[in-house]
Amino acid sequence: MLALPLLQFAVFYVAVNLNSVLLAFKSYENYTGKIVTEWIWFDNFKEIFRTWTTGTLLKTAVKNSLKYLALDVLVVMPISIMFGYYVYKNFALSGFFKVLIFAPSIICIMVLVIFFKYFVEGVIMQIVYETSGNYIESIFKQSKYAFYPLTVFYLIMGFSGNLLLYINAMSNVSDSVMEAAMIDGAGEFKSFIHIVIPAIYKTCVSLIIISIAAVGSNQAFIHSFYGNKNAPEYTQTLGYRLFYLVASGGSNGEDPTRYPIAAAYGILITLVIVPVTSVARWLLNKFGPSEE
């Protein structure tokens, strides 16, 4: 019974990831349809550092990835927790807000992207034109403006994705503890700060750690907006950049010549993210609030 899953783990996880590591030290060259492989050791890493020092694309991708991380931790999380508490306490229209905020995570992402693009370009831009006289054509294709509507869409999807997790965590808070706090004179604010927040803190830590660990793979839905076409430089993240390197390789997507540089990117990102994630987890667990 265990032999098959162990074999699957060995082949489709260990072997696949080991091959990805080895790819970082190789080069694939396409000579008239024939793929030739050779060891080039650290040349891919040197190319990445050369790109970092001579261009702006990689630096912009790193900055955008960190911006989305900041949005997750400083904007999405606090607002999601407050809305989660509102729904958890069954305040007025809590059921409506629950459906409204959770709906984006149910509907197909491409449907939401198409609707959002038409809404921004057809409605918002028309309002801007009527009020200011300035009209921005094809805003998603302009590096100067594209990052802003993409950020709004990311925030909407972030709220819908986290809300249910916080509500479930709050549901585990003992009703007797909440009643005792009310009897002792604690209002909604004190109950929220001193009872609910410590009770869901482990959930918050887990989501923060996931956000940090996903810095190098977070595409921020950019691929849903642009597909395999190269998105404007100002909008790109590390996750999208890695995906684009692989997905756009060759006219049919089967040319592996870009895989080694993508593998080298992955190793470098891992070497940075792993210690940062470990330290962040230790700090959050050590200095965070306790249920006691």
C-alpha cells in the first residue's frame, strides 16, 4: 500500500526538483531543432547578476513582489480580520458582506479579470475623462499606470481568499470566554483585541509565513491579465518573471533553452527566502500575543 505513493513521491517530487536544481548549472542550446546540453556551472548565476547590475527589470520585479507582500500583511490581513469579526459577531448585513466578499473566490478568475478590465477601461476611465478631461487609453498596457488597477484587483482577491480562514478561526473561540468578558465590562473593541486576536494569532502567523514564502512565486494575477505576452515592466513580479521565462520559451512553449536560467532564479530566491521565512516565523511565535 505504501510502495506506490512512495514511488510517486520519489519520482514526481524528489527527482523532478533534483532535475530543476541541476538545470541551474546547465545550458540548453537549440541547434536547428536539436537540443544540446552542456554543463556551464555558475554561468547562469553570473547572467542573473549581470541582469541585476545592468538593467531595471529584475529590480522592478523584486520591488513589486515586496509591495504585494506589504499589501498582504499590512492591508489585506487587518481588513480581513475586521470583516471576519464583523461576520463572526453576526452584526447587521453580516451575511450579505460574507457572500459579497467571498464571491470572487468562487467565480472563475478569468471571468473576474475580463469583467474588471472592461469595468476599469470602459467605466472608470470614462468617469475620469468626464471629470478631468484626461483619458488614458489601454491603461493595462501602460507602464506608468498599469500597476494601480492591478493592485486594486489583487486586494479584492486577497480579501475574498482570507476571510473564510479568519471566520473559521474565530468560530473556535469559546462562547463562555466571550460572555465572561462581556460580564466583566469588556466592550467589543477590548474583546476583539484581548480575546479574538490572541485566539486567531496562529492563523495570522501561518498566513504571514505563507506570504513571505510566496514572494518568489506570487504572480499577483498578472498572467491572467496578459497571458503569455510580456507584461509591462512596471507591473512584473518575480513569480510572473519566472513563469514567463518558462511559458514563453519557443513558439510552441516546448523549447527548453530558457529553463536553466529560470532554475537559477529559483535557487537564488530559495536561498534568500528560506532564512528570512525561518527568522520571521521564530520572531512571530516568540513575541506574539498568547491566549493565556
